[in-house]
Amino acid sequence: MQTKLIIILLVTGAVFMQSCTTLKRYKSAKNSETDNTLADINLFGFRLSQAKPEKESKNLWDLSADAQSQFLRILNSRYPDNEMFINSLNFKYMNSQVEILSDDYTNKELRLIFSVSKKRDYTKTGSLIKAGLSPADRIEYLKISLDIPEKSKLRFTGWNMFTTDYGSVDIADVSFSRNLDQGASAYLSAGSEPVKGNSAIEGKSSFSRKEDQAIKYRYLKLNGRISEKEIEMEEEGTREIDLTGNIIADVSLEFDKFPEVLTSIFGLKDSTGKFNEADKLVISYSDVVVPYQIDPEDTIKAIVKMDYIYRNVGSGRRTFQEWDDRVKYFSGSIEKTFPLFAGSRYLPHFYCIGTDCPQKELVRIKTASDNLITLKFGTYREALGFYEWLKYYFSKKEHQGKAVSIGEQVLVFKNGNLTIDHILGDSCFRVLSYY
């Protein structure tokens, strides 16, 4: 009877010890069901910037060997002090003080911030979650995708998630011991007279081995895929790691190209700062490409979809450890449409001169070959400088009845030549944004 009781106690203790191990992911799990109301996603804080060309500059080490030798002699004569001479070796030379304009305005840099939140209505009950929500619940898996429409003429070209990011957690330290006992015996006999007898020799040895192992678990912190029209990210949670929070993705985009012509007018002022006459001015044109859109006023929208796995704790929620939880998994999916940016944000900031009352009319220039080109300036400063020159030009009486001629090119406005009546007679005549 005692033997049976001891066996029962040993078996019960072994089962109890096995059930209390902290290496389990959960105590029990129910079949997964679907609920699309347990999590939410939002997109905000996007920042759009133009990919600008780098400013050109040179230093000593960019020169040839012969040029370096000549340049060192010049620096030695200009900076005789030893410390100043050494510091001058790393100076930047030929820095341009003029803003460098790009000829391609179709490449953009965009920062997207995805905000994932969990519904915290702990009173929620229903056919799906019988036990209700609890603070022990967490989002265990996420897959987020962003799609841009085909008609936007926009595509992804790169981002900052080419490398998969993994994380690891320590699960437990396991110690393993093993003992091995060996025994041996031998008998000796003596049969000679007059003494007879037997003797025994016994030996025993013991071997032991101990091994310590650290159990770790590697999980997927962030992974991503990209194509021309879609980006996709996924995350995996683990023990006590909830996936609510923000995910930042820096992406590069490119629009379809549309050609434009920018105008630059040089020689507006002389060395003393006074305005020059029209015969001193020089006009140059540069070809650039801008984003092509059927309707620039349209807002580009994106479709964001999130698939998730929600871990609901039915019992064991009072403890912080998860190995004693009875859980149920819910899969859900959310799809939303968000505005990415309006036309005023992705189109370049070009400036022109004209009026927008009651409709937009801009100053154009008629070339020697009778082509009409709208005056478009790459910066506000250039457009304002030429507008101030026009007011100076028409302030002289001898110019008030004449057209503005720059070389063989003539400024036109609406259906005729640009005159002083257009500038002074229209209160809306000023520097305007082209787009």
C-alpha cells in the first residue's frame, strides 16, 4: 500500500512540475476566430522633401599632385603660422554662394508614420470574446501594406528597410547533469596443499557530466518588401511585447516626367547696385522636368491595409508571466484610405509675374522665332528682382509707351505687349506662384 502511495505521489509531483514550467508559450489555446474591431491604424506626419543636388566644393586632396604642390606653396605664404597652415589644409574651396537648382523635380523623399493602436474597451463582450478584453492582451503579429493608385503616375524607388531587423529574448537557463556508476568484482582461489580457500576483489568508479545551456528565442522585429506601387511591412511580437506604437518608413518616390522651361535674367543691376537698361540684360533658358499629373489640384491618396493577430487572455491575466495564460487568438483586417499630399506639396515652387484677377494671366516672352514662353523663375528672389526692374523700367517717361525688348525678344501680356498700364492699372499684378 505504501509503495502504491509513493508511486502516486511521484507521478503527481512530476506532472505538477511539468505543468509549472516557464518554458511554455501558454497554458492552453483555443481555435482562432475573426474580429476586425480589436485594433486600428492611422497614417500621419508625412514629410515631403525634394532630393537636392549636392553643393560642389573642392579641397586640397581633390587636386592633382602638381596642383597640390603649387597650392601648398600658396598656403604657406598666406598662412605662415604653423597651426593656421595645418588648419588650412582641410578648408573647402570654390564653394558656390548661389543656390544650386535641380533640373529634375520628379524625385521626392517621403517620411511615413504608421500608428498602430489597440482597442482598450475592457468591458467588451460578445459572441467572439466571451471573457472580455484585459490588460494582458496584446497584438502578436502585424502586416501593414500601403498601395498608391495607378492613375497617380507615382512609384516607389527605394526605402530604408532593405535589411530585416531581428530581436532576441532570453527564455531560460537549463542545467543538465548525468552520473554514471561502474562496479567490478573478481574471485581468486587457491588449491595447493595444505591450505585451501577463496578471496574476492571489488572495485567501483563514478563519472559525472554537467552541461549548462541558455535558451533564446529570435523573433522578427521588422521586415519589409517594396515594389513600384506597394510597400509592405511585418512585425512579430513575443513574450510581453505588444506591437502597438509607431512605425517610421522613409521612402523615395518618382513621378512621371513633364518638361518645363525656366527663365534666368542676368544683368539687372550694375556693380554699384543701380538698375541697368534693357540692352544690358541677358536671358537664358534651362530645361527641367516636373511631376506629371492630369489634374495638379488632385490630392494623391493611398490605401493602407493592416492584418493582425490578437492574443486574448481568458485566464491567467492577473499574473505578468504568460506561461500560465489560457489564450484565444483572433485574426483581423483593416483597410483605410489616407491622403498623402496635395498638388501644392509635390509640385516645385516656381514663380512668375502676372495677375490672378479674375483669372490667371502671366507675362510671357516672344522669342525671335515667334515662340511664346511663359516667364517662370526657379526662385522667388529671381522673380521679385525682375518685377522690381520692370517697375524701374516703366518709371522713365521715354519707356512708358514702348514694349519691353530684351535683345530680339519682347515681353507680352494677355493679347498684346506688356505696358505700364498692366503693371500700375491692375492691383492684382504681382509675383505669383506658378502652380
